[in-house]
Amino acid sequence: MGKNEITGYEPLVDYLKQMIQQKQYRVLQMVNSETINLYWEIGEEIYRQQEEKGWGKSIVQVLSKELQKEFPGARGYSAANLWRMRNFYLTYRDSEKLAPLVREISWSNNIIIMERCKDDLQKEFYIQMVKRYGWTKRILSNFIEAQTYEKYLLSQTNFDLTLPKERRAQAKLAIKDEYMFDFAELSPEYSEHELEMQLVNNIRAFLIEMGGDFAFIGNQYHLVAGSKDIYCC
């Protein structure tokens, strides 16, 4: 071994990699938040000017042309997207709860939620899921098409009879199990073994239901914990 050879540095390298990745992620979050803020302010100004000067939707065509001329390399200033910014502002301007949340997810996911969700509770549900699991716009679209929100509202309660209409959805969401396994077609009183077998047979659907933080290693995978042998799915 040479006199100047350095050993045992691998933990430091791993630590620095992790630090850099964390900072990069925070920078991306900040950039995304500022982008959403910008789009919000553009939408607000377009709406305000329309109200003051009586302009119709055609104003966005003019604005798009001028902005793309000034910022030729910038994406997002199409007439359609400028109109979405206006609608985005109008959709969330009166919602103290959702207005901060929309700044924590991407613009493409915001568009999907804004245009495809019917009410604030449904919008909040999908915003929170995107935040938690990092769904792409394709995955988000798949869950909306699968009526995931509606499935979460299904539960054996008497809320429809005992609670005011505006409180029912919130109450159902509060008590609903976090994960739904209706794709597995289990018997009403299923056993742990039956659940395992059905999950293995439907592993792709199961992982989609669980979100983006899980991977399939194997069936009855052998682990050693101290002196104990553990077999897990």
C-alpha cells in the first residue's frame, strides 16, 4: 500500500452524493414553486385586464404571439396555456387550502387535476397523492380514469343519513383504509395467505395501488433478523 493511498473514503462519497441529490431536489422544488407562482400571476393579470377592458378570449392569441417573440426559447406561452393560467387563477383564488398546495406539484399535473376533477375535495385528494407518491401525469391520468377518488369514498357508514351533504365526503375519506385491494377479488373474510396469493397474482396492480415507493423482490423472500428466519412477500 502506497504511503499516500487513501482508504475508507466510500462512506464520505455516499454522504456527499446524498447531500447533492437532496439539494438538487430542493432546487427543483423551488423552481417549480416559482413557475406556478408566475403562471398564477399571469393568469390573474389576464383576468384583471379582461374585466377592465372588456377583452374576450382572443386576447391570449395576441399575448402568446408577443411573448413567444420576446422569449423564443421559452415553453409554456402558447395561447392554450395562457388561457389555462387564467382558469387556474380563477379555480383556486378563493381556496385558502388548495392555493398553497397547487404550488407543490408540477404544472402538467395541475392542468390534469384542474380540468378533470369536479370539486375541491376531489382536487385535494389527487394533489395530495401526487405530492406523496410523485405520480407522473400519465399515472395521475390512469388513477383518475380508474375513479380512485370515488372508490375511496365507498364505505359502510351511515354518513349519508347522519351528516350534512357538505361533510359526508370528508368523513368518508377520514375513515377509509389507505389501500384498496378490490382488484384481488377476495372473499369477505379473507385470510392472510389468500391475500398473499392474490397479491402475487396481481402484483402489477398491487404496486400501482401502493404508489411509487415499493418494488417486488419475490414471493416468500427469505430474510434473517437476528436469529430468526422471516419469509415475506
